Amino acid sequence: MYKTIVFGFVSSKEARAKLIEDKANEMYMQGWELVTVSSTPNAGAIMVFKQRF
């Protein structure tokens, strides 16, 4: 099973990196493994997770 999370505009690249890191750690604790992260043209991010077995 896969899950996608989309973040909207985050002005600072440092803030965006921290947001991605925090969400990846949070999702890992819930049993999800980060597969990929993509930046969007509007300074957002798309994160794809898969369920760990």
C-alpha cells in the first residue's frame, strides 16, 4: 500500500527540508517508509510512502 502527501508553498528551502524530515520521521513511526520526494515548481513538495511489512 502507498500513501502520498502534498505540501503547498514553503518559502524557505531550510523550512521545506525540515518539514520533509519531520514528516518522514513521523510517518516512519507509523509504519510507513519514504519512497521518494519531489519538489514542485511552487516551492512545495510531494512525498510518497509505502507501508512497511
